[in-house]
Amino acid sequence: MSTSTVNSPKINYAFIDSLRFISMFGIVMEHSSFFFGAKFNTLNEKIVQIFSLQVFKFGTIIFFLLAGFLIGDKFTKYSTKEYLQRRIQNTLKPWLFWVIILLITNYIDVIVKNLRYGDNPFLSINIQNVLLSIENIVFNTSFWFIPNFLICIAILLVFRKYLYSIKLGVALLLLSLFYSVNLYIDVIPTSHTTALFGFIFYLWLGVQINKYYDQFKSIVGKTSMTLIFILLIVAFSMASLESYYLLKLLPADPFNTLRITNIIYSLLSFVFLYKLGSKIQFKRFNPSIFTFGIYLVHQILVFRLMPLIFRPLHISFENKSAYYFLGVQLMTFLIVYTGSILIVSMINKMPKAKWLIGR
């Protein structure tokens, strides 16, 4: 997730950065939703719920693909130790800072609420509760991505001798598909945020696309946009139908990223966006500056800023329609995304603080 790239005459890295930005757009839109766990009785409302969550559900898998694409050359350029040191410096340190910020603001919220109702604000602050809070942040918020990402990188580094082996790719794909099947057999926890080995394949696949970029570019170039779009719509429809089925079978996690249909939808979304090419590049906006910073900041705004806005507006979700949920999601996204960009912009203007956004 570092913003540095390897200059190559054959690869348009500005476009790759634009894809990362679009993926983050989708991730923030998903995290701005309050549809998770909501139950609706009418078919129309269920369709609204599924559509709003599925349409941008490609974000996480594409982000792993692009991360693999961008680190492909670095695996051969740096030793394992050198590469891990760079990752700790550019990725883990800023991640840890914002995790601590979220933890602190969570407890500030607890203290304020307890003081308001006359309770002792420090009764809930003990080692056990702090550790549980940290566990919740690391595994149940967007901050799950970096530990998972680093584990994926570490595994690829362990097998770097076989990095371009098809057998390794097949093994990693089977690992990912196990999580798809697990949604129906429930052998281990189903949440994709705890799927430690579920995303390694997409990182590996990104490395392969980097190595065989000319072949990839040629194949996509020869494929009709109409065909890609039709396949994308079919995959979106299948992913939506699977979520509809899982709403009954697995109501706690019906929109899991590692659903087999969503995997196909995400990969086709990547091909579709690549096919669009220069049409989606940001000419006056440098996505590489903002992407990682938006990832680090946005969840804090969702958890801590939005309740402060909801309270005076008397926004609640009890007995509300799916259209109400959708309206609040769009409002939340606009506030959170704009706020994240402003915060990252300010940090980027302070040379000594740039490390906070991985720069």
C-alpha cells in the first residue's frame, strides 16, 4: 500500500493509481452503509439493500490485486529483510498510529457518555476491556486489512522461490475458495475480516499480471467491451442472488467478500475498469497521495464523527425503510469521503507528518 511505484515504460502507473482510488471509493461507500444486519420484509427493500452493498463490493479484491501488481518488481529488487523493513516503515507505523487514535476516541466517547449519566467513567477501562477493544478494531473494522495484507506478503516471501509457479497459484486459489465454501458449512468463523489466508491468491495474481503485463494487455485489448460488460452484469446478478439466499441462511454475513460469485464479479470489475483505461484517469488529482490516507482515516470518521451529526438530526434506524437507509448511506459517504480527503490533504502539506499517511 506504499505510494511508491517502479517506473516502467510499458505500464501506465497513473492509471493503476486511479484504479486503487476507485477501489477505495467502493470500500468507503461500503463502510458508510448501515444496511449490515438490517432486516426488511418486502422484496423491493431487500433489492435496495443488496444493490447498495453489492455494486461496490469489488473494492477489497481489486485492492489486493493492485497491491500485488505494485509489489511485483520489488520482490526481486529487495531482500526479504529489506522489503519487510520498508513495509513496517511505510505501512505498519501509520496503521498503528490510527488504530491508537480510534482506540482513544472510542474511550473518550465512553467517558463522556458515562459522565453524562452519572456513572463512573473508568469502571469500563481495564486491561481486559482494552484488549477486547483492540481485538475488535483489528478484526472487525477496516483496520483488518493491513495485518492481513502483511501476512499475505510474508507468506509470498516465504515461497518467493516459487512465486511464479502455477502450482502455488492453484494452492492459494483453493485456500480462497475454501472460505467461499465455508459460508455454507460454517467450519470456521465466516467473516472475511478474519480470513487470514483468503486473499493471498489475489495478491499472487497481481504479481503475475505485473510479470505478464504485455500478455494481459493483449488479451483484454482483443476482448470486446460488450462481452466484458455482459459478463459483468451476469456476475453482479449472480452475486446479488447469492446474497439474497444467504440473507436467510447466514443473516450475520450475507455480503461476505469471499463469496464465489463476488470473487468473479470483482475480477470482472477489474478487467472492465482496465478496459476503460484512460477514461477513468484523474488528470488534475493525484490518487497516489490520497488512497492509503483515506483508508486510514475514513473508519474513524464513520465511527466517531457521524454519531455527532446523527444525534442532533435525530437520525435512527429503528423501523425505517431501506430507502431511508440508502439516503443515510449516501449522506455518510459524502461527509466521510470529503472529510477524509481534507484531512489527508492537510497532513500531506506537513513534511514531518507525511509518515502518518504512509508517505
